[in-house]
Amino acid sequence: MKHQSGFICVNFHASQDGERVIDYAQWESKEHHGAMLASLEARVHMDEAATFASNVQPRLSCLASVHPH
């Protein structure tokens, strides 16, 4: 994804019991995210990643606040 226009970063959080993974990706805008979803290169990557998951539940969110340490 790092080569997609508007990509900022991604973090993966795995639960300690090994049951869940949260893929938290940040994009410059909703339009950049939409362009990524329409990209064949990105679709191939996402389709491959989906073979590891049994229950994918995508959500689009807006940043509400930032709390640096």
C-alpha cells in the first residue's frame, strides 16, 4: 500500500489470544482511500491478505482526536 497515492501509514494490532487482528490504515483523504480501493494493484494485495481472514469487517472512520505521549 505504501506506493498508493495518499497513503500515510498502517498499523496491525494482534490480540494476545491470537483471535483478532486490527489493520489500522491512515490515508490523506477519503478520495485517496477510494482510489486505492479502485486500484488493481491494491485489490490483488487485499485479496491475498483476505485469504488469511475468515471474518473481514471494513470500517471507514474519521480522526476524532490525537493524544501524543
